[in-house]
Amino acid sequence: MLIAILIILQILIFIGLVFVFRKILKQNVILATQHLEELSKEYEQKEKKINQELEEARLKAEEMLNKAKEEAEKIKLEIIQSAENERDKIIQQARGQSDEIIKQADKAREKLLLELEERIAKAAIEKACLLIEETLPDEFKKIVHTHWVEDLIENGFSQVKQLRLPDELNEAKVISAFSLTDEEREKLKHKIKAVLGRNLVLKEAVDKNIVAGIIITLGDLVLDGSLKNKIKERARTG
């Protein structure tokens, strides 16, 4: 009997413990479930916040990328424009230098042609004088010479009146194809005195190469009545 009572008591105690454990387990499960729900909500909020921050970061990154692309495109356009401007500048400079080189080449060519023409004209004049000297008889050259000397003395001093010669000038250099006659010498002295108002010493020299005529030098002024000069004047006037 006692054993039965003990067995029943143990069963009741076991049932009570099971009930208590079940109740405690149920409460723990409820608490755990609530905690899990809270954790889930907190996780959802955090996930939502993280997703929002990620979206904001993505939008900001896209904005920065677009801005960087715009800046890069702007810099690219500026570089292209600068390169085009520099290219145009270089082309313009090259054209200017090319034009200048062409101008200098034209000037050099013109100068060379002028020098050649002068050399040809000089050689032609020298040749003409040589031919005249070799072919004309001395009597004819003397007649021409006398005529040109008289013409220079009579009409060649007009430009002297318009110039101021140095006060210290005291001599006149005279080069003639033939020696001056006494009459020609006196006429020349008289003409110089009439024009300058003073007597000058004549420093005479004979040069057969001028063929005919006379050359008078007064300081820096040269009165050229020689055959060579007359050929030059005729060549210039055509």
C-alpha cells in the first residue's frame, strides 16, 4: 500500500514537474520568439538602413562618375580646342615664315638680277669704249673731246651753284682724255671762279681709257663729261 502511494506520489510529482517544465519551456519559447521577432525587426530596420545607405552611396557614386565624365569631356574639349588653336597658330606662323622666305628670295633674286644687269651694262660700256677707242681715229676722238670739254665748261656747272662746297676746298681734280690746251685751262679756271667765287688749283691728269671728254672733281661733287658716262646715260634712258 505504502509503495503504491509512493508510486502515485512520484507520478504526481513527475506530472507536476512536467507541467512546470512545460510552462517554463513555453515561457522561454515565447520569450525566445519575442526576442527573435525583435531581432528580426531590428535586422529588417538595419537591412533597410543599409540598403538605403547603399542606394545613397550608389546614387552618389553615379553622380560623382557623371560629374567626372563631364569634367573629363570638358577637359578633352579644352585640350582639343587648345590643340586646334596651337595648330592654327603654327600654320599661321609657318605661312608667315614661308611668305617672308619667298619675299626674301624675291628680293635676293631681284638684287642678283640687278647686279647682273649692272655688271652686264658695265661690261657692255667697257666693251663699247674699248671698241670706240680701237676703231675711231685720234683726230676724230680729239674733235669729240674738244667739243665735250667746251660743253662741260659752258653748261656743266649748273648743279654746282645749288650745292655748298667745303670752304677748305682749294683744288679741282681734272681727268681728261687729252691734255688740256692753255685756252681750255683758262676757261675752266674762269668758270670755276665765276661759280664758286674763288680760285682753285687745277690738278690735271690724262686718262686715255675715257676715250674722249673730261671729268672734274670738286670735293665730293663729280662732273663727268666723259664718253663712258655719256654711254651710261644713253643706256639708262634707252
